[in-house]
Amino acid sequence: MATRSGLPAACQTALSERLEAELFQALCDPIRLSLVAHLAASGRALTVTEASQCCGIHFSGVSRHLALLKRAGVVRAEKYGREMHYRIEIGALASTLRGLADALEDCWDAGRRASA
């Protein structure tokens, strides 16, 4: 329900502009989250075989998870010879998450000012 200031509607708009459903769907799976952590901790691009060491699942499953993370913009893939190398898109991921956090804080601050 909106107040006279229209605050909830404005906040919803600001949040929905920054919320990327595909990103959060990609990150909500424990295996994909382990892959993201493994890639981040490595500090370099990893082959599918190297990335699969974190999860205890078959190579083909890791490949599918990495493809989904790529579609969501979490990782970048580059082919070298016959192998795909995956690197976390740390700048883009951090920027997206910071933007969402900033929008939440702006809504919180605006709500506190409106109720004061």
C-alpha cells in the first residue's frame, strides 16, 4: 500500500530496476554458489575440470552449472584450444549487488524520513 508520498511504489520501482532475477536464480543453488566461491578464491580462470574439484559432481554437471552462471552474467567463458576456461565477473557481480544494496538503503532512509 502506498503512502501519500508514494514511497513504497517508488522503492519498488527502484528495487525492481536493480533486481536481476536470473542472477539470483543462478546464485541460489548450493553447487553454483560453491563454484562461484571456488572461482573467486582461485583468482584466475579455471577449466571445467579444475572448477569441478569444489563440488564432487560429474564434469558434465559442472559444465551445465557453469553455462547457467554464464547466462546470468556471473562468469565469463573463453575457449583455449579444446578447453573452456571460466572466470568470475567480479566487477559486474559486485556492482549489481552494490546497486541493489544502495537501493534498499535509499528506501530505508526515505521511509524513515517520511515517518518522522
